[in-house]
Amino acid sequence: MNMGSPLPPPIAEAQFYHWFWILGVLTLAVTTVAVVRRLRRHLESDVDTAFPSAYYGLLRGLGALWLLDGLLQAQPLMITRFIGGFLAPLIQGQPAFLRSLIDVGIRVWGINPVVWNECSTWIQIAIGFFLLFGSAPWRRFGLWLSVIWSVVVWVGGEAMGSLFNGGSWLDGSPGSALLYLLLAVLLLQPPAFWRSSRVTKTVSYSMAGLWGLSAFLQAWPASGFWQGQTLSSYVFSMADMPQPSFISSPMYAWAAQLGSHPARWNAGLVILFALLAALWIVRPRSVVTWWITALVTLSTWWFGQDFGVLGGMGTDPNSGVVVLLVLGTYAQMIALPVLGHAVWPRLFAKERVRS
């Protein structure tokens, strides 16, 4: 099996970046022309009334994530070590059908890693530009492209979020690509859907499902989280990534605690995730629910997922930032005063009913 680029690293990188900068200049020129034409025709003012403002915030957030993912794919290590350092380890411990799919992807990628990395980079950048700067038809095209590419990445690049191989929310399971897919499907819904209560119900039920699944995965005995060094070893490996000490030092401290009391910490995580699932079912419009979810998501995005992008081999910011984006959109949709002075007297008040 070809575990990297068949070309020497300096040559492979030179070829990749030669075309990367050419395509980058062309993309920038085309985007500038398109944006100027839209501004001249005042299309923005016509389109912005179709959906609520929260829709456009979520759309631009997803576009920014795809753009960042494309730029991360252009890192030097992605050109020379993507197969051996990223794709090949995904096969270990996966069911036969998934191993076969990933193996096909590795063999295809190995034919010409430079070309495939260039294609992957620009597909993701293109999705980002379509969502951020495109007119309504191009945004819709970008969303459909996001759906298709998310499936490819989720299966071939994330091994279905390690759902079949000891996945945990701490490492991003069920996978950021799956969350991108769900966001794209949500954004493809018509304006009538976005101006009804169905969109907020969809988000709250999805949050309950995500945290319920996270509790189940964390509690699954076969994953080995209840004993040994499974959790602590993973966090130690993330802390060892090249990164500032103010990020890694708290992770080292937490990893040491996980190693000393694995069952106690895992029980706490299971209870916490299950509590979040319950809160999103019974009190989805509560400021308490929102803040607990935001704090847990931010903490696990740091102490488990390590922000996803550090170390030179990160392909995306991982799942935590996607949930934070959704939380921000949800708060805007239901006008939740998460930072207002009126929040604190109403923390445990009866939830407001929206018609």
C-alpha cells in the first residue's frame, strides 16, 4: 500500500503550491467580480428578506468552516503524509464494510496524492465561497455540494465518526462532517420552514439526539472508557500536539486525573451528556439549558477535541465549533437573552411560549 506521495516531499509540495496559488488568484478574481456585480444590482437587499437573519448567520458560519477546512487541507503534511498519517490509521478496528470503503479511498488517493489533495482542497474552498459570496442559486448549489462532499468525508475521512470503533464526543464523534451534512440539509429547507416553529423544534430534537448518542457512546463498555488508560491516553496524545502551553497544560492535568480515576470521570461524563439530552427535551428554551450546553461544548472542544486544527494534521476544527455555531443560531431564532441583564432573574422561570 502506498503510504504517502510517490514524489519526494519537496517536489510534491512545489507541484501542489504551484497550482494552489494559480487557482487561488483565479478564484479571488472571479469572486471579486461576482460580489461587485451583486452589489451593483442590489441583490442582497432582495434576497435578505426571504429568510430570517439567523438563517444567514448559520449559512455564513458553515461557509466559513468549509473555507477553513480547505485551507487546512493545503498544509504541507497533508500533501506528503495524508495517507500514512491520517487515512491508514482509520482502518484499524473498523467493521469489514467500512474497512473496504476506506481502503478504496486510500488506493484511489495513492494514485496521485498531489492531484487528489489539490482537488479536495479546492472543493472545500469552493463550497465556502459559494455559501459566503454566492447569489441564491449558487448558494443552493454550494449546499448540495456540501451534502455530497460531507458524505465522502464522513465515510472515507472520518470512518463514520468512529461510531463502530469506540468513538466518543471527546474525540468528535459522530463526526464534524455528519454535522456539516445535517446543517446543509437544514439550510436547504424553504423560507416557510425557517419562519415557522419547525426549525427550532428540529434544532432542539437534534441537540437531544446528539447528547443522548454521546452519553450512549461514552457508556458503552466495549469502548474501554470505564477502566485502564483509554481516555487518559487519548487526551495525552492530543496534549502532545505542537501547540501553545496555555492550551496543552490544562489538558495534561486533566489527562492525569482521567488516568487516576477513569470510572469516576467516565460516569460523570455519561451523566453530564445524558442530562444535556434531557434538558433539550424538557426545557429547550431555557437559558440554563443553553449555557450548560455551551460550557460543556466549549470545555470538551478544548480538553478532548483540542480545537481540531493544531499540530499540522488537522483537517477541520472538529465537532465542538459546529455545535457552538448552532447554539448561537438557536439563541437568535428564539430571541434568548443569553447575555442580557434580564437573564439572571429569569433563569429558573417558566419558559416563554412562542406561537
